[in-house]
Amino acid sequence: MEQATVKRFLPWVVATALFMEQLDSTIVNTAVPSMAASLQVSPLSLKGVVASYILSLAVGIPISGWMADRFGTRRVFALAVAVFTLSSILCGLAVNVPMLVAARILQGVGAAMMMPVGRLAVIRTFPKSELLVAMNFVIIPALIGPLLGPTIGGLIVHWLSWRDIFFVNVPVGLAAQWLIHRYMPDYRSDSPGSPDLVGFVLFGSGIALLSWLLEVFGEHRIDATSAAVLLAISISLLLAYGVHASRTEHPLLRLTLFKVRTFRVSVLGGFVTRLGLGGMPFLLPLLYQLGLGLPSWQSGLLMMPAAAAAMGMKLVAARVLARFGFRQVLVVNTLMIGLTVSLFSQVIASTPLWSIVALSLAQGFFNSLQFTSMNAMAYSDIDPKDSSMASTIGSSMQQLSLSFGLACGSLVTAWYLGDLAQSDKLAVTSALHHAFLTLGAVTIISSLSFWTLKPADGSAVSQGVQVSA
């Protein structure tokens, strides 16, 4: 297979699978009431359907890097898409909640292998001078999937059945399989080593417990003592992994990569930035439905300008980074994201629709530039032999930050709401406005991490981009 052909089609292969994964992570939320009615259970009892997917995704990502090194990117990526597609069918055929939860866990396992392995194939295929453009293309599905999910889910449930939400993955999965076997390169390591089972147990159980706590906190009546004990256990497990990783020759996640400044700033700084952004897909529909009194399908449509702006940014992001550099772009752009998040606190029932659309466009524009910059810069100074490990760590931290951001957005809103009734629309709207201000402040503070970059950082991936038209 010619390298030029691989470069031409590989981004489409990865983007197709990534879009399917990201869309599925949010599309289910809209269908929960219909699923509950069909399965004859309460909507609250379906919390495990959402949480099980996130937990298996968080736990499964770290082992994907070793699997790609051991069995090859083509085989693992094809297996991931096959597992995801098959489990989607099982979700649609489920006749009770336990079957649905089990299928969602399997679906999360397939998704966990997709993102880091696909990103690894892109990193190893493109030279650093071309990596920015390739990563910019691939990251778009990760931006528009969560934005389109609620809209598409609402339309499918309105016109068809909740089961069709899962069945739509089948043709996409089959198309992805054809593309994988035709255009996916097969990279593997000459010495993958043995899997770090001890590290997998320590890190996986610690992350799973912490993710579960954040998912259920504020929604279930868990007493403070139990929550504190479980939090202490999860932190202890993660600290134990840190000690284990420093003493193991081939750890599950090699934490020494954080000594590379561009990788450290991109991953850790991006983690804090995503904490502020992760809650927006959850909070904005609440604002539109409660604050503006819009039906669910219309509130979903208001999420689409951000997706359109994210796609538009793809056309200019590379030139912007080549012109101004990663340091200047990330510092200024993070401030702009914080400002746009904060401005949603001014949206009320009498706010003109055009101004809401303009604000959404601005947010999508800045978000796209931010994620493109952070994802590309993370690998600018990484040695090719470490690309698999770097991709695994980056994917793990990205998934966790978005999950934690969603939980933090919910917790902050609940804290401002206090003991007031959730049926009080004015109280909920006020709490949401305060939450936007808080999340915006967190995002602005995260810009401080990007001040530690040097002006030339990231030039390895932006120097090949022509600035002039």
C-alpha cells in the first residue's frame, strides 16, 4: 500500500470510528425516558446504562497501548470496531436493564481501544510537520459528537424507537471495517514487553472508583462518611500505582513522559481546561429548556452552531498556530473560552436568539482551536518509540477530564441550587448562571499553565504549515 494513499484515507478511517464513539457517549441520554418506559423501570434505575459505559471506557483505555504494540494497530482497531458494533446490536436487542448494562460495558471496552489506537496510527503515519493538519481533521468528530448527540437522539426517539439509537452504529461500523482492512497501517512494537497486570488493577480500580463516585454523588443518597472513605480508597489506589510505576520497567502508564514540557503542559493544562468545558453539553440544554422554556428538540438545535463553528475552525487552525505559535494561541484562546462560558450566565428568556447563536458559534470556534492545539502540541517533542505510550496517557486523561467535567458541572449547579426545589425554574436558572461563572473562572485560571511554554514550543508540528494564502 502506498504511503500517500494511507495518508489520504487514514484520517477518514479514524474520524469515522471516533465520531461513532463520541456520538454514542451522549446520544443515549436523550432516550432514557423512552428506554425506561419500554423496559418498565424508573428512569433513575437506568443511571447504570450511562455510568457503565463511562467506567469501562476509563478502565479500558490504559491497556490499549500495549495491545497495539503487541498485536498491531490494524488488528486491534478492527477488533475494537467489531466489538463496538456487535455490542451496539446487543444494546438494541436488550429486553431488561441487566442485559443493557452488560452490553454497554462491552461497548465501552470496544470504544476504549478505538481512540488511542486510532490516534497512534495517525502519529506514526504522519511526520511531525504534517501532524497538525492530520490531528486537526481527526479531532473534529470528538467535538461535534457530544453536540449532535442530544439532537440526533431526540429526533430518533421522536420518530422511531430508542433501539434504533444503537442500530444506527451498524452501517457505520461495517463501513469502518472495510476502510480499516483497506487503508489502516499495521504498526507494532518489536519488544512490547509483558502487560503490567498489577498496574492495571491499581490504576483501573482507582479510576473506576473515583469515576463512580463523581457519577453518583449528588444523585444518590450516599452519606458523607461512606463517600469520604471511598474517596480515600480511590486516591490510595492511584498513589499506589504511582509508586508501582516508578519501580517497574514497563509500567501500564509511563509517568516519566510528563518530564517532556510540551506533553506535560498539554495533558495537565488541558485536563483543567476540560473540567470547565466538560459540563457545558449537560448544562446548556438545561438552560435552554428551563431558562428559555424551549422544547428538548429545539434546545438540541441550539447546540448545533457550536458544532458548525468547530468544523469551520478546521480550515484556519493550522495557519493560526503557524502564525502565532502554540504558547500565544493557547494563552489567549483559553481566556476567550472562559469568557464565552461566563457570558452564558447572561442568557435569559428575553435574550435575542441571534445573540445566543453568536455566542454558541464563538464557543465552538474557540473550543475547536483549543483541542486542536493541545492534541497536536502534546506529541511535538515525543520520541517516536514513545508515541504509543503518549497516546494512551493522552487519551486516558482526555476521557477522564471530560467525565469529571460533566460531574463537576452537575455538582456546582447542585451546590448553588442548595435546598431549593428543582421544579423552581427561576432557582434552577439562577444556579445555572452561577455555575457558568464558576466554570468560566476555572477555565480562565487554567490559562496560567500555558504561560510556562516557550515561544518555540510545538514548532515541530506547525513549521510545515504555510502561513500565506
